[in-house]
Amino acid sequence: MSEAMAQVLSFGVSGVSGFPVQVEVFSTGGIPGMEIIGLPDASVRESRERVNAAILNSGREMPPRRITINLAPADTRKEGPSFDLPIAVGLLAANGQIQLRQGLNLSRTVLFGELGLDGRIQPVNGALAIVISASECGLTDVILPAGNALEVACVQGMNIYPVHHLREVMDHLEGTSPIPPQAQMSYEELQRRRMPAVDLSQVKGQQGARRALEVAAAGGHNMLMIGSPGSGKTMLARCLPGILPPLSFQESLETTRIFSIAGKLEPGSGLMVERPFCAPHHSASVASLIGGGANARPGEVSLAHNGVLFLDELPEFNRAALESLRQPLEDGVVTVTRVRHQAQYQSSFMLIAGMNPCPCGYYGSRQRECRCSPQEIRRYLDQVSGPLLDRIDIQVEVDSVPMEEIRSAEPAESSATVAGRVAAAREIQRNRYRGTGIYCNAQMDNAGIRTWCELSPEAETMLDTAFRRMNLSMRAYHRVIKVARTIADLAGSPRIGMMEIAEAIQYRELDHKYWG
Amino acid sequence: MNRNQKISLAWLSSAGIPADTLQHLLAEEPDPEQLLARFRREGERPFREEIPQSALRLLTNHAEKGMLETWGRMIDRFDINAVTCTEDPYPSRLRGMPEAPAILFYQGTLSALDQPTVSMVGSRNASTKGTEACRKIAEELSRNGIAVISGLAYGIDAAAHQGCLKGKSPTIAVLGCGLDQEYPADHAGLRRQIIERGGLVLSEYTPGEKPLGWHFPWRNRIISGLGDCLAVMEARIRSGSMTTVQHALNQGKDIFVYPGEPGSLRSEGNHQLLREGAIYFTCAADLMEDMNWLDKTAEVEQNTVLRAEDRPDASPAEKQVLLALDRGELSFDQLCEKLNMNAALLSATLSMMQISGLIRALPGKRYEKIQG
């Protein structure tokens, strides 16, 4: 045997989608050695050593030959260790170390996975993106690390062969002991296992804030909580994913795909059934929020896609970082552009922000005395820019509950009960906005407000009086109506009455108290 | 007093000459314009004995035309008046006071001081309760024909002026900087109102003088000096308010102290003063009784507590809330629990009551009834 050639199909990841990569292995006589070409990055180039050891440890040989491995298309950068497995299989085939079983077409089977030196196969990032892209290319057979199997179990019409060791792959390809394809799992089954991380019944007291959270969830409104340290802002925010409507299959695919690319998926976990909750620290940079890095990774706004982005200590965030949130809040999508990469990530999330009422945190607290001067308080609040506040419909103060009240309070409503009411309100909204491209009240623009928000005459008079008496700003006007629309939806009433407007006015704390 | 005289007074006050020296000078020559003319004509000679060298140098420098014109422009632009201790309109309460300023600059009218006066002092960083109480008491005093004096600072000072403006009496602000300075800038509107409503803004500092830190405790002696008595609303142990109390004691004024919250740092000074024998007061009537002012007005006009039954037009939910708030402020959660009302209904009810002026929202999601 002097010259031999083998071809194996694999996939690389760019942005949220995969792209096919042909792994070509050419083996010839000459000075022994191995070269990988086709713009490999360091981790791909190192696969040479892993593959070598894995093959030897799987009981096969590496004859001393001159080997060239090409990853086509040759003009796209390849990164990550997921090409280990296809390279190993290509080598074995080119060197005549395996006899492919009859009827097996390696160019129609997608292979990817990282190899350990002992031949074990490790899970990789972006498996879901690869499988979805493969399915879009009309491919059906995928051999992938067992650690990635659950994450792709819900993709329809695919034969998934999960593998643990290189030897299993060889046996499967040779036909000595074929692996049965993994049973497909229905998304509904996954969802039944769902358990909210924090249940609302664990939140004691906080009647006002609970109600505000329910309204926010029902209308998809962004929310700002103002309260002293320890008043339970974070706890309340954590409850939000549990009272939002469950993730639909499509939403789950989108979110899991982003998590998979970012390598944030729990090992061995399947599709995400819980809405994501991202709480970046206030030292977060623009790149970490929006996405970036040399290879344009998704940022927190995309990880929070279809879920909740919680920014605690809002005024402490870097000004530029906060300003960068405006575009994803508006468009629900971010485009991350770097020299070598450009990627578009979905980022439609609910923003929940928390902040102290003043620098020391105890302005208006019953627990401790505030030591801040009025100027200090104003300077602190001014850290949050008007344009960002403009995108937050609900602002609510969180009362700090004294210890004795926490103990005495009777059991509170559970997340499931609240989620039921929220789902009903969302259903009303879905029917109302059918065919308009929006699906919840928060997305309504001013024209929409005129069309869908009919105010009763008393409500109108009251809104006007309220604006005069309580010094509300004009930007608050439309927000109050939008929130009132949601409150009416929660009550199941088609028209916005006086009580709805009155309640909605309570959710503009900053307008008429701190911001003078 | 004509423009040139005012300019001459600005010149005279700008050199840091001690008040008693200035008094001697003005007693010999009451017309400041003549003093300036003489200084220019004869040089330093007529002044030499009394005035320190450094001040003489400043007088020489400031006597040049450009400087005098700057003062002239400030006086025109900000409508600044001046009065010296040798003149009749000079506030009688300051006569004979130790370290009384010889020259005062003012905006508004000096006749604002022609009635009983109370100086109200307290922290810039005051509690909501303290500022509210101050506003209320100042208003009651004002309704009963008593003028309120304070320092135009944030917190208690501002509340005292605002409360007084709600009544019928004028209010007087004593500044720690030249009258051309807008300090604090946020109170430009309040200051305009004080003057429009027949009040007085005065300062011993030459126009153009910056609001330097040490000016303020020093001008406090004028605040206490102009009042018939001193009312302390909220004072920490080490604070400007406590220096005002020192000045007032030296001037032989009565000290009235509002009881603050026990244990609160903000009113530690109040409690110390009360222990040392200051007069306890919680309302305008207390103060007026002790000052023997009650005979001057037939009846003390007081704010009355609004009771739930006085509001027949209130809805059942609103009446419940009013009743619950009778004994003082409550937070949203406390109301929720007390009335067993759901959060949505309570929110709506509270909004309506805020709009109709029955209650007021306090920071920390607490609510209180509006008095009167």
C-alpha cells in the first residue's frame, strides 16, 4: 500500500450555527509525520498528539507514514477539540486499520467529539447547534460524545449514536457491535420534570413587590426594584423564571443552543426547560454583557435569551455597559462584530434591576438610619441614565421585612398559582396581538396604545389629575397605560378602568419621589 | 443709600477689618463714600492707628476703579442693599450683640424683622419626620404672625423657609457668602420666593465672597441674634446647629428643642440640650405660650388632625386605610396585613388617596395621613 485517502464528515461552530467540515486524510510513504492544514487553531493542531495516543490505547497501530490532514473548507478557521474524533476515524480508515461495514457511508454520517489520551470521548461545546445544522442539511446520522446525547435528544428525525470510547466507534463502524440509536425524547416529558429553583411561597410578606412581579411577568415588563440591602430583591427576582409561562420547544432550542455554544450547559443535562436567570456582577464589561472576545462569544444578554437578566446594584454598573443594553432591549438581538468573526445572537430577555435607594442603602428604611445627604442621594440615582429607565415600565419599592414578621407570616401563594394567572393573561395578549409581530403588552408602541388601550372616561380623568397632582413626568404617561393594560388583562377585563390606572401609578416610584 | 455709598461699603467690608474697628470708623464718619474719598485723598494716614497692615494693603488694592466697578455691577444686577450699624434701619436685635457685623448687605426688605421672630436650625441631612415637623411648625408660627429665620441650607433650613412661606409672615435667610452667589444652587427658586413674599435675604459678606466652609458657623451668630428665641429641630452632637446654640446662649436667648427620636444619631444633640435644661416644645403653641406671645393673637391657629369620619366622600377601602393610619405611618406590607386587603386593591386605593390629597407616600414604601 503506497497511497491512501479517506474522507470523514464533521461540523464546526460559528455563532449559533454549525457548518459542515470535510476531514480529508491522505496517507503516503516518505518521511513519517503528520500535518493538519485548513486554518486550524492551537487546540485543533494539538489533536495530533491526542489522536495518536488514543489510537494506540484502543489497540490499533499508527504505521510510520507521511500524513496530511485537510479540514475543508480551507478558508474558514476551525477551533476546538471536536475534530479529534473525525480525524482519528479518518486516520484509521486511510491506514487500513478498520474495515467499514457494508452500506455505511462516512460522508453522510456526522462525527465529532474530543478524545482523551486513553481513547475516551469527552463532550464538546455547541453539540446542539451542530445537530440542528446537520438536520437542516438533510443529514440524519450523528455519532457524538455520550455526554452531549441528552442535550440533542429532542431534535426530531435524527439517529443519534452516543459513544463513550474510540473502541466503541470502531466496533460500530466495522459492524461488529453496532450501537442502537438513542431513543427520541419528547419535550413535554422533559418539561414535566421541571422544578422552579426558588418558589414564591418561600418569599414571606412583600405583598406589594409580589404583586408587581406578577404584573411584570404577565405583561413582559422590565422592572426596577428599589430597596435596602437584605430586603429580598434578589430572592424576588429569582422567582420570576418560575412564574413566567413555560419555555416552548422552539424557545428551549434557541436558549439551549446559546448555552451550548458558550459551554454553560451543565454536563449531562438535556434541553433547558427552565427559563435562564443571569445575574452578572456589577463589574461586568460591555463585552461580557453583549458578547465579544476574539471569537465573538455570546454575552449575558444572549445567555438570558427567553429568560431573565438580573442586574443587582444597577447604579454601580459601568455607564457604558448599561448604555450597551439599550439596543438588545429594543431589538431582541445583538450583532457582535470582531476582526475575524461576526455573529448574531438572539437576546430577548426581561430586565430586572435592583438598586439601593441611596449610597448607604437605608434611605426610608425602618431598620436603620440613613446617613446620606440629599445631594448624595441624587448623585447616586443620577448614575442610572434616563434612556435606560425609559425602557423600564415598572419601578417598585421593596419593603424590608422585619424578622418578627417573617416568622409570623402565614404561608404565601406558590409560584404555580401565580404562574396560572400569568399564563391566562399572556393568552389574552397572544390572541389580541395575533398577526402583529408582538406578543406581550410591553412590546406595544404608542400607536398600539391608541389601538388597544381603551380607557374608561373616569380612568382618563383620573390619569390627568394624577399627572397634575403627583408631578409625574410625561415619559411615565404611556408606561402607566401599558402597565394598566396588563393589570386589566390579569383581571380579564377588556377595558381599562379607574382601579387599573390607580394601581399602575403606584409602579412609578422614581418619577414622583426620588427623581423629584 | 445711594449706589456709590453701597460700593464704598463693599470696599470697606472687603478688607477683613474687625467689626469694632469698623464701628469706630463709621461712628466718626457715617458716610462711607466720604471714607473712601478721604482714603484716596490722604492715603492711609487717617486710618493708620486702628487698622492692621494687611487690611490697609487690601484697602489700597481694592480702591482701584476696576474693583469698585465690579461691585457696582453686582449691586445693580442682584439688587443688593446695604446698611451700617450707625443707621436707623439696622436690625435692632443686633445692636449691642457681641461681634455684631458693622455692615450688612441684603435683598428684600428689612421691615421683615419688625415682628416677633424665631430662628429655626437643624441638620442639612435631616430625617423625613424632622423636616415635616419643621415645615408644620414654621407654617403655624407664620400663620400667627411670627417670622422665621434660617440659613437657606438643605434639610431643616429649607423646610423652615418653605413652611413659613405657606403662612402669612415673611421669612429671613442669612447666608454665608456674598449675595451674588447662588448657593445652594438648588434653592434659587426658594430664595426668589422669599424676596417676592416680602422677606429678607442678608449677609455680612461682601458681594463676590465665595461660600467658604468657615463662613457658615460664624454667620450662625447672626441667625441666633436676629431671632427672639432659637428653635432646634434636629441636631447631631457635633454640628453647626450646636454652634448656633452656643451663640444663642451667649446672646441670652431662650433655646427651644424639639424632641427627636430617642437613640437616633440625628437628634442626639436635641436630647443633650433637653437634659441640660432647654425648653421642650412640639408645636407652635408651646413656643408661643412660653414666649408670652399668646396675647398678641386672639387664638392660635393650629393644624387639626384629619379624622376618618370627616371624610364622608371616601370609599369604604379609603376609610379603612385612613383609620389604620390614625396612629401614624405604616408601610405597604403592614397595611396589607392589618386590613387583610389584597395588594392590587390596596395599591389602587393608595394611589387614589394620594391623588385626592388624603395621604402622602414616604420613602421606603410607607404612607402617612396628611394633616389638615
